[in-house]
Amino acid sequence: YFNEGLAAVKMMGKWGFIDVTGKLVIPCEYDYAQLFSEGFAKVQKNEKWGFINITGKLVVPYAYEGALGFSEGLASVKKDGKWGFIDTTGKLVIPCEYDRTRLFGEGFAAVLKGEKCGFINTTGELIVPCEYDFLNSFLGGFATVNKNGKAGIVDTTGRLIVPCEYDSGCSFTEGLAVVSIDKKYGIVDTPGKLVIPCEYDRTRLFGEG
């Protein structure tokens, strides 16, 4: 499908791009190609990944074992088995030192070191330490995290505002989040206080008051 006015197509075993009229605007010369994001598409030749711009110019050379698309001006790339981030000029701005990464969202990207994950900001600073078993991306300034099978919630400063003591948790909506213990549901507020006890079989968040 189309993204940013272009779609990836495959012809005779090679990939290129067409515009919305169906015209081939970037020749089918890549071993693999993915959709454009923020004006760039990751493409592969000889098992190495690089990035082209919408004119088809190679702006990041084929130097990486893996890559994710650009998000918030940064793209995750893999070199020597580790992941880091480049900017739109191709400069490596966050070193390749992580075992896995996700795309940036709301200024943060999830990273994995060993078997534990945390969050970095766009400068590469580790805001949420790699001490969690699982986490969700930030949504509205908060992210759910999991440690030893228990869920909690962190904010953008890395502070654990809802402790990891619940069986499940979700992101905040209008300052409230649903949590559960032993399949019973309740609600916490942003200071982390349990304002509605976990005693209900099901609950939904408030909307517009």
C-alpha cells in the first residue's frame, strides 16, 4: 500500500517504488524494500541495509545488518549484532549497544539489554533503567511495565508511579488507569493511589468526566 505517496513493488525479483499514478519512479534494483517513513525508506542490497530518500538517492549507505524505519527523526540500525540509532544524515547518534530496540514515540524508545528492557530518550540517555521484563510504549506520558510477572506504570522521568504489584495494568486516560489483582479490577490515579479497589469483575475508564 501507499505511504507518503509511494508504494513498494516487486518486479523480476527486485524491489522499487511506484507513485499514485502507477509510474515506476524508483527503479526495481533492491533485494528488499519497505515503505517510506518521514521521507526515507530502508532498502537492502547484498544482505545489508541502507536508506534512500523519495528521489531514490542513497542517503545512508548499505552498512547495517538490520534496520527499522525512521520515527521522530531517528532510525534504529543493527551492526555487529547490536542496535543503535542514526539520524536523517546517517550519523550514528546513539551507539549500537542494545540487543533490541523499538521505534521512538513521544520522545522515547524501548531498548533491551540482555533479558531486561527500559527506555532511552532521543539523546540516548537511559531514562527508565533496563530492569523490566516487558513494557509498552509511552502513551500520554505514561508506560506500563512488568517485573517478575507484575505490572506497574512509569512516567517520562522514569519514576515508577504505580508499583509493580498488579496482575495487569493499562495506560492512563483522564488521569486514571485500570489495574487488576486475581482477576478483580480497580482504578489507580496518576499519583499511584488505588482510588477504586480491585473488587470488580470488569471495569472501564471514565470518558469526559
